[in-house]
Amino acid sequence: MKMKLAVLPGDGIGPEVMDAAIRVLKTVLDNYGHEAVFENALIGGAAIDEAGTPLPEETLDICRRSDAILLGAVGGPKWDHNPASLRPEKGLLGIRKEMGLFANLRPVKAYAPLLNASPLKRERVENVDLVIVRELTGGLYFGRPSERRGPDGNEVIDTLAYTREEIERIIEKAFQLAQIRRKKLASVDKANVLESSRMWREIAEETAKKYPDVEVSHMLVDSTSMQLIANPGQFDVIVTENMFGDILSDEASVITGSLGMLPSASLRSDRFGMYEPVHGSAPDIAGQGKANPLGMVLSAALMLRYSFGLEKEAAAIEKAVDDVLQDGYCTGDLQVKNGKVVSTHELTDKLIEKLNN
Amino acid sequence: MKMKLAVLPGDGIGPEVMDAAIRVLKTVLDNYGHEAVFENALIGGAAIDEAGTPLPEETLDICRRSDAILLGAVGGPKWDHNPASLRPEKGLLGIRKEMGLFANLRPVKAYAPLLNASPLKRERVENVDLVIVRELTGGLYFGRPSERRGPDGNEVIDTLAYTREEIERIIEKAFQLAQIRRKKLASVDKANVLESSRMWREIAEETAKKYPDVEVSHMLVDSTSMQLIANPGQFDVIVTENMFGDILSDEASVITGSLGMLPSASLRSDRFGMYEPVHGSAPDIAGQGKANPLGMVLSAALMLRYSFGLEKEAAAIEKAVDDVLQDGYCTGDLQVKNGKVVSTHELTDKLIEKLNN
Ligand SMILES: CC(C)[C@H](C(=O)O)[C@@H](O)C(=O)O
Ligand SMILES: CC(C)[C@H](C(=O)O)[C@@H](O)C(=O)O
């Protein structure tokens, strides 16, 4: 197979973890006889510095002529006091919207060697294996108006807006995912308060009829934020609105103690997708060889699986990650018990060794 | 002191825990030479059943001529399929709005005998002592429009609306609270996405100038939902928007393993307030004498402190609760190590014994 990949390293540790992921990707593609062309492009703070905007037109062009996007991370204190239109996050929000990436998937899985680092008691998290499906291009993030009002600008409003179609497609996606997993879907809303949530719940109930083999529950967002801590093992797939998903997926990402390892995929209805680690740009450790590359590496594995249907190749990467952790190798963030802390580059070497064995 | 109290037991275990709280309250008021008049009123499902509406005008009248409100809990499966206007929650949202109770305070504190039941590792929670201050009468809960749109009703919007004054008064409240506590305030928003959050952050920054002794940080809501689990001990006072507060306060309420014990206060600028436990109406155990009365009892203590300035009396109740738990008495929800599980009434008897000693 031949693939064209857009590579957007971004800011902070983005370039380092991207380097690692591309080395790993090249190894596995080589081993299985595939070819990839990589095209680099600017985003976030790096794009502001070099091109005066967080999402240059050229970057979008490169993404449009690619089969998938790999993204490192964006943001840092350097740009924190810029006006809203010149903030690194604008690049991220912009590329999601422009490329139509409406479905954000964030798998959270317990890794035995890392459970030490979990803030939760071991018995609560050792069986965690869930995916949060977050709507990514609508809701409170993109609704208009979003502005100051009144004679002195002393009123402010934001808007949570959805069309039926936008809700339908994300809920379909979640049902499809549940069907190839443990067939349990929690649809999360605030139907006792929000009209948009009542429409969300109606659509989830309608869609459920098409998937009789999937067990659906409707949960309130406040209760879900409790349950995610009290009993995270109960969840398989969770689907929810953009802002709720932002909050719940970050909450979920810390429960297993493996934040630095978590990948994400942002998809649309065809096979196109953008893949990025859940962690941020960690400017405090950038350029020191301390960054954990596993979140980015596992994002590349998700890309092989979702955008190219290369299941074996994806699984090979995931197995290499497991094996390296079992051997006790890790970066400083990953408190593996009796672990050997190595650099970003060395950990990547270990992964490549495993892949070549 | 003489006080007039509106008593709204509500649904499920509401009446049982209210009974307990009133017995405790009468004891402490007696002991300290105060007088109280209690007036009962309907709310929630009970009000729907008896008066055809979740918030009868008579209930509001009784509340308006009282000095404070005690509320049990509302809701239950019986009313879950009612139309939106005939849902128990409407009573709760209505009374908050009608009485102008814009500041919801939810203290979360680690109780050593209960840390067993926490989903978090002991060392992460044993020093937790925080208060979430949630804006309660604005934001995404009350903004208009909140409706279906388009020719076929296939579009839906909700609105997150605030005036400067609404944000100012809740942030002031939080600063005042921080000042009499550990002088740390986390103002939580989503300023990288929402215009309302940018206004929120500006106002928090302005207000901070009036409280130079309070250390303020501005945190994003997604990052806060992580930090509440990863390191809850870092927080003193947290202030945030209505919907963010709903999600974060429920999340916070499970971390110490003492959900059934948590009180809340909903206040306005004068001393008037409504006091209710954080837990729900628990219809599954209603009427069986299993309900934990401590959340309601501690809410009554908050009432004495905030609405009547009776610090000694409030502290007496809080000490009685501590002592009873230390003695190992508890209800079934409270996995106290080697605890003696007793009924709602018996636990209340124990509290009264302590108060009379
Ligand atoms: C950087 C920010 C705009 C973004 C979001 O809120 O979507 C981030 O928190 C995320 O979850 O990817
Ligand atoms: C019952 C519901 C409307 C209410 C809310 O969302 O405010 C509840 O969850 C709470 O937190 O008091």
C-alpha cells in the first residue's frame, strides 16, 4: 500500500514525539512492504512564528492532498497572551472544522505496569478499557453567536448549536464502534436541563433501534463524571457533545495513570483522519529528550487501523509498546515499578528492536 | 435567636433525612436557647402528585416569608417520563431562580474513617478540604433561546448567557470565601474557546486586585477535571460557571468516598439560603430506614453558620458527626472500617446523644 501523510509536529515536545513516531512507522511499513510519503506542515505556535497565523492555507492544502494527518501538540506560554485569533489552539480548532473531523475517539486502557501511577485504587482501574467518542465540530465550541453584547459590552453569550444530522452521524459512529467492541454504549447528555440534550437523547433512542445488539444507556453528564471515577470499568463506549466530551475525556485520561501513552483519532465518515496524542505540548520539558513518545506512536497505530485498515501493522506497534513496557523501559513521566527511565530516542530504539525481531 | 424555616422534604429519602436533620437541629437550638418555627412545603415529585406542579406558588410564598430553606431531595423514576415542565427537577431549578440563589457552595472534605470507600488512593485524598463555588442561576442552564428551530425542528440551540454583574457577584463571593479559608482561589473557565469564559477570566483578574492576599489561578475546565483526581489536595476554593460547576462538583463529591455526607448551600447576597445534601433522592432505598442522614444534618449546620451566623452551634453539629463516625456508627452506604451499620433513626439518636453530652 502507498500512503501520503501530512506531518504537523507543532510546538513543545511535538517535534520530538513526531520524530519517534515516524521512525516507528517507517519500520513497520518497511517490514510489511508498504510505502509512505511524508509532507511536513506548520500548525499552532510554530505556524504563528513562521507564517503569522496558527493555520496557514498551505497547511490545509497539504492536509487536503494527504490520506491522513499526524499531529504532535500545539501551544505554549510564549503565545498565551496573544489575541484570540493568534492563539495556537485556533489552529487545532480550525483544522478540525476545515477537514470535517467530527468524531474524536479517545481510547483509555489500563496498562498493568503503569497502574502504580494511577490516582485510583488498583481494583477500580485494572479492568478499564473504554473509548470516549466526542463530537468535535459542533456544539458549544462552534455555535454562533459567541460575542459581547449590550451598550457597554456587559453581556456575553455563547451558543450550543446542533443540527439533527450532526447528532445522527456522531451517534451512528459510536454505535458502530460499540458493535465491534463489547456492545455497550453510554450516551451522555444533560436532558433534564438542555433542549439540545433532549434532541440528542431522542436521536440516540431512534438510532438504537438499528443496533438491537448494542445495549444503550442514557446517562447525565454530572453523574457520568462521578461514575468515571467510582466505577470506570463499567464503560465500553461513551458518546457525547463536544464540551462534555472535552471535560470527560480529560477526566478519563488520568484514571489509569497512563496519560502520556494515550492516543486519539479524529475522523470523518470516509477513512480520512487526524491522529494525535492526548497529552499537550509540555513546554517545560521540550527539547530535553524526556518526552514520552508512546502517545504519538500509538496514535500512528490508530492511523494504520482506521485510515488504512492495516490491522496487523497497527497491532504490531501496539505489541511493541506492551513489550517494551513489560521489559521495564519507560520515560520519566511513567512511574513503572522498578522501571528503567530512558530518553525519547532510546525508548524509540527499543520499540524498533521489538518490531524487527 | 428566633428563626423561621421553610422545610421542603421532597421525594425518595428526602422526608427521612429531613426528619433526622430537624431532630438534630431542635436539639442544638434548644441547647443554645434559640427558637425555630418550621413550615412544611411541597416540591418536586411530591408537589406534582399533590398540587399538579413541581413548584407550587404556595411553596414560594412559604419560602419568601422564611429566613432559610431546608431541602431534602427531588426526583424519581415515577416522574422520569413526564413532559419537561412536569419534571421534579423543574422545581429545583425554579426555586433557585425565583429565590435568586446564585451561589452554590459545595464543601468536600476527607473524613479519615471513610477514606476506605474512596476510589482514590489514600495519600491522594487524605488532605482534601476544598469548596466548589458554582454559579447557580445563569449560564447554560438559563440562557435563552433554548429551543428547536428550522422548518422541521431539525436544529436545536441552547444559550450560555451572562451579564457582567452576574459574573462579578459570584466571583466576589468566592474571593470572600477564600479569604476566610486558605486564601487560594482557582477560577475555572474555557477561555481558549468561549467568549463567556474570556469575560469570566477578565472579571476574575479585575476582582483579584481587591483581594491581594488571595492567590488566584486560572484553570481550564478540562484540565481541572484531571487535576481534581490527580491531585485534589491542591485546591482550596474553586469558582466556576453553572454547567461546569455541575460536572466538577459531582466529580469532586466522589473522590473522598463520602458522597452521602456532603452538604451544600445555595446563597444570595443577603443571609438567605437554601440548604440541601449533595446526594439524590435514592428511590431504591426510600422508606427502609437505610438512608444516610448526615448530608442533610451537615446542611443544617451550614444553615446555622451562613444564614444565622451561629458558628458555635454549627460546629457542635459537625463535631457530633465526627464523634459518631469515630465511634464507628454509620449507615450502609458508608463503608467505615469495622463500622456498625445502624438505621437512619438510630444514627440520629447517636448524634443527639453526643449533642446532649
Ligand atoms: C486546546 C483545546 C482547544 C482543545 C479542546 O478543547 O478541544 C483540547 O483541550 C483538546 O481536548 O483537544
Ligand atoms: C437535578 C439537576 C437539574 C441538578 C442540576 O443539574 O443543577 C442537580 O444535578 C444538581 O447538581 O443540583
